[in-house]
Amino acid sequence: MSETNIQDAVKQKYGEAAKRAASGGTACCGGGGELSGCDPITKNLYDESEKAGLPAKAVAASLGCGNPAALAKLQPGEVVLDLGSGGGIDVILSAKRVGSTGKAYGLDMTDEMLALARENQKKAGIDNVEFLKGAIENIPLPENTVDVIISNCVINLSGDKDRVIAEAFRVLKPGGRFAVSDVVVRGEVPAEIRKSMELWVGCIAGALEENEYLEKLARAGFENVDVEATRVYRADEARDFLTAAGLDADAVAPQIDGKFISAFVRATKPAAKSACCAPACCQ
């Protein structure tokens, strides 16, 4: 599938999800049908104190696999960018953490999600937020703009992950942090089974193998790269989905059990080198 076709498919799926959330339903990618596997992925990501301060539609529109706003350890005054911000839940949470002296950007390419996010921002009464329309492969911000980049189960949807990572590196300030939640694969999985499992964990997914993710980050110039598992998916959780997809769940289980994970992926853009050219000027 080409990058353009992937983007079109993602727009359609997430546009439909936004409409369901906006109408008071669930944004679950499976649409509530028998193949829906969202619950094991999206449940229990946010604690009750976080959800209590959010509009109901922001919670309903959550399609992530982690809580990057919390894991990123955001500080007051920081500028944050959420890649693929959806209904805005992580942008709103980030804006609260960075406070009035900071700012949170949300970037999404889906009109329906952007409309829902702006509605949620208004209901939450949060001012230090700006939602941008665009693709995560072409971030509409200047270089050296943000302190922290977060994302929640979105980079796996991109057809050009190298471009996404390069763009993240470009817009981060020197010393800035890449701190995203994403679906990651550990080890080898047969192609046919991997395709079905990716549909289960990410609607339309192209999850990277763990070491490949680390290599791409390092190649883009990041340092201190690391992948930390936050949730490991067991074969039993996907049994109904696999059976409905026409696969023998008992035969497939040993090949997938524990290999698909939600992970917190972190890296740092190197700090700017000092302009000092002699010992005296550094004293």
C-alpha cells in the first residue's frame, strides 16, 4: 500500500471514529463490531483524576495505547507537540502540565478530529493550546520550535516513519525530548499473522520491530534512545479477533504471544554545542 493510500485509509477510519465520539458513542476503531479489539489496548491508560478534568468526548475519542503526557515528565513552561492529536486528550493533559507559561500543539490531518479536539479544548477551558492541520510527515512548524514531542499510537500508522522521525528531530530544540507511546513488535512474526494482529492493535498499523525503531532514531541523529514496554499483549486477548479473521487461534498463539507491545519510546536531540573556541571564553 502506498503512503498516499495509507493516509487516505487512516483519514477515513479516524474521521469515522471522531464522528462516533462526537455523537456520544465510542471512537473504538472496530466500531463496536465483533472484530473490535480496542478494549485491551485503550483501557486503563488514564487515572481517574486525569479523566475527571476532561470533557467526556475527549475521553471517548481516545484511541491511544499509552499515556505519553505523563510518561514524558513535562515541566512548567515547556512547549509540547502531539503528533496525531486526535480528539485532543493528550494535548489537553499536556497543556495542564506545562501550565500558563508553556504551550501544547496538536497536529492532525483529519478535519473531524480537529473539530472535535477544538470543541473539547473549549469545554476544558484550556487557553495554551493550538491545533494544527497537517501530516506528521510534514510538520507545519519551524525548526527548533518545541521542547518535547509526544504521540500516542500514531507513528505506527505512517507509511514513511523515517520522514516522521526526521521531522520530529527538525522541530525539536537542541536538548529536546522525543517521548512517544507506540505499538512495537518484539521478534519475528509471520507476515499473514502480523497483518491480522496489527489490525487488532492499531486499526491500520505498521508497527516497527523494536530494534528497527531504535536504529531509525539513532540514524536520524537522536541519542539516549530507549524502548520501554508499558503493556504486553497476550494471545488470549486477541483470540476472538483471530478466530473471526479466519485464523486458527490455537496454532497462531505461540507465534504472537507477548510479541506485540505498547511501548514508551524515548530519545533526545543532542544539545547545542558551545560556541566557545578557547579556554578563556568558557570561564
